[in-house]
Amino acid sequence: MSRCKFWVIAFLAFITNGFSLLGMGQASAGSLARTIECNHNIAHNILTARAFGVLVGNPPAKPRVAVFGPFQIDCASVRMCSAAA
């Protein structure tokens, strides 16, 4: 590895982490990544809260199913079981 490549890599490493090593952590790459992640989580939680806010006080909608579930037949109206009716 030549000295030029070494100094380029050392300079990039210093730019990336140098501010946090100097005590100015607000400008380090790690704090920037944490800030972006925090802003993303806040935005996601706001959207979730708004979605739940719309549902407050409203009962859940019953799904409309094409096939009916368990049901009972009124024998008298269908005239199938005249002995029981």
C-alpha cells in the first residue's frame, strides 16, 4: 500500500469519526445515522397514531364473505321436514 493511499484512507477515517473523537459528536457519522433513524421512527409512529385515531370509536367492519358461514334452516319455511314442524 503506497503512502498516498494510506493518507487518503486516514483522511476519510478522520472525517468520518474525527468529530466524535474531538468531542463534537453532533457532526459524527454515527450521530447522523442515529438522527436519520430516529426521524424515521418518529414519522412511522405518527402515521400509526393517525391511522389508529381514525378507528377510535368505530367498530371493526365485518368482512363480506360470498360463502355464508354456519347457518340454520327454518324447516317450516322451506317445507322440508313437515314431521318436525
